[in-house]
Amino acid sequence: MPYEKTPEFRDSHRWLVFGLLSSVYFLVYFHRVSISVIAHDLLTAFQTHATALGFMSSMYFYLYALEQPLVGYLSDRLGPRRVVGFWSLAAALGCVLFGLATSIGWAAVGRGLIGLGVGGVYVPTMKALSEWFRKKEFATMTGLLLASGNLGAIMATTPLAWMANTWGWRSSFLIIGGVTFGLAFATLLLIRDHAETLELNPKKPTSGDKQTGTSKGSALQVLTALRFWILAAIFFGSFGSYFTFQGLWATPFLMTTLNLDRLYAAGLTMLIPIGFIVGAPLTGWLSDKVFRNKTHILICILALMLGIWVGLTFGAHALGKGGIIPVLLFMGGATGGLGTTLWALVRETTPDPILGLATGLLNPSPLLGAATLQMWTGAILDHVGRVDGIYPPAAYRSAFMVCLVVVFCCLALCTTLRRYLTPNH
């Protein structure tokens, strides 16, 4: 009997797995973008500057990125449940340390520990989805997972701004740490891996039965393919630019450019993950059911993203409060669709037994892109300098030019080498 028709794909436990792991992933995105809302608080609390703040924020991405190959390997060997559970405990400790930090250095250590901990969530979750759901459901489920993460990004906008105003940013992170502890223990105690389900009925075949002997060769084939590095470059540039804006500079940029207070600016920033929540599952469903050529979808999305960056870089002030709304919504929607499409391409071109390892080797790309561009844009802001204690619109224009050029390069790369992205090439 073919593997995809076995009863595990009708097991209701897969929805508990998805629900709990997506709840943990909610916090991954919360931490990824939370610094933007409290950036002014951190600059004041630690008496620091944009370069140091950019370095502190980037520690999340560096630690997250560097551990991805190991996380992928352990996801294949230990199973998603253990990796997500134990790594989430580390993230909870990082929240506590960040909330108690007495200097920007200790805040960077806490931020790094958070990044290390939440870095053990996405890859094993993708591994779990590949085992519990059919290939024809994968793009849709990936879109739903990314949408759940962006609910966390919404939490990191106006709700976090309200929490910071009400209880202070330190108490807010201590509360988030407590929630993370709870989810970590729930993951370890309440769900089981797909392999553990198969052990209950060992007669059922697994997708690895026919491929175990060729896993090493398959991994080498994936990692030496030009397709892998094209995808890595697109992840690096497009998501690096996105996380640089959403995760660090969006709120202060809107406050300065449109002369807004923090709560209003954070409310506008919340439109980005709202767009993502719509765009990710919608694009996943369309790619599964309607448009079969994912490479064409990819090119269209990158072209839309380039137009968005042109608007943010050169026309934000002219757009005003009303005009910026669709720009932020489309930014989130386009990026959500981009993530769904890229990971669906990865799934289609990677053998099941090494999907965790291959995903772990590719997943550092967007995080390294964010870490690099956050520091780079922070340095540009400092080079232009502050006016009356804030960075002027001209400083953000110079910083965002970097992101615009990077996204243009991603589009040019995808368009020029698109034939290498097709699964059968």
C-alpha cells in the first residue's frame, strides 16, 4: 500500500500536533519582530545608539541561523517533539534574561538565547508536517503555519506596545517567558512524533523504507545543486529585507516619516502580519489547486515586492497615513506568498528522509539576511545621524535603498535562472 494512503494521514492526532507546534511558532515570530515596537524604550533604557541596537537585535538571527543544520539533523534523528520542546525551554530562559538585562550587552545575550531557542521550532515543525500530512496538502499547511506565526507578529505590534506602556517592556518579556515555559512542557508531554505512531503498528510502511540507503547520496545531491543556492540567495535577500523593516525599523520609521505616536505607528505595523496571514495560506492553496508552476508565482511576487520597496524608500511621506496602509498590507501578503512558494519548492525537490537536514541547511539564509541587513541599515542610520534625538526620513531613505537593491537582485536572479528552479530540472 502506498505510504500516502496509510491511516496516519487520517489520524486526528495530527491536528493536535499542528495546533501545538503552530502555537509555539507563534512566539517565534513574536520575538523576531518585537524589537521594533520597544526600540525607543531600549535606546533610552540602555543609553545606546542604532548600531548597538541593530547588533543586539541581530543576535537573534545569528544564533538562530548558525544552529539550523544541527537542528535539521536532530529533527531527523530525535524527532520534532523533543527538539521543539527542549529548545523552547532555552527560549523561555532567554526571555527572562532579556527582561532582567542591566545593559545592552546582557540584553544581547538574552536576545541571542531567545534566538537559539526559537531556532529549534520551524525546521522540526516542517519535518512534522511532511510526516503527518500528504504532499498535496503541504503548501496549504505551510501557509497556515506561516499565518499562525504572523499572529505572533501581530501580538508584537499594538498589543506589545500596550503591554510596554502598561507594565513596562521588562515585565512584558517576563510574562512571555512564562507562556513559553508552558508551551514547551505541553509539547513534550501532549504530542507524539509520527515515528512513535508507527511503532504502535510496525507493519505500516514508512517513506524512509525505500530510501534509507540513499539518504547520504540524496543529501549531497541536494546541497550541491544550483537550485539550492538560488533558493538560499532569494531567502537571504527578500526575507532579510522584510525582517529588517518589520522586525526593527518599521515603527520608528513610521513615527518619524508620518509624525505618529508609538501606538498609532505600531497599529500600522500590525497591517504587515495581517497581510501575511492572508497571503501565505491563500498562495499555498492556489499553488496546490490552481497554479502548478511555482516559479512563475515566485517571479510575480518578487516583482511586487520590488515595487513595494520603491514606494517605502521614495514615496512614504507622499503616501501619507491612508496611502501607506495598502503598501504595508501588500508587503505582508507578498512575503507570505513568497515563503509558502519557496518552501513548497523545497518540499518538491527533497527526499523525505533528509527533509529535516535539507531544511535546516537552507533555513539559515533568511536569518543571516536579516542579521546582516539589520546591522548594515543601523550603521547607515548612525552615519547620517540624528536630528533632535531622532533619525530623520533621509536616514531611513538611505538605509532602505540597500533593501531595495537587494530585492532587485533577487528578482534578477530568479528571472535569469528560473529554469533551475523547476522540480524536474
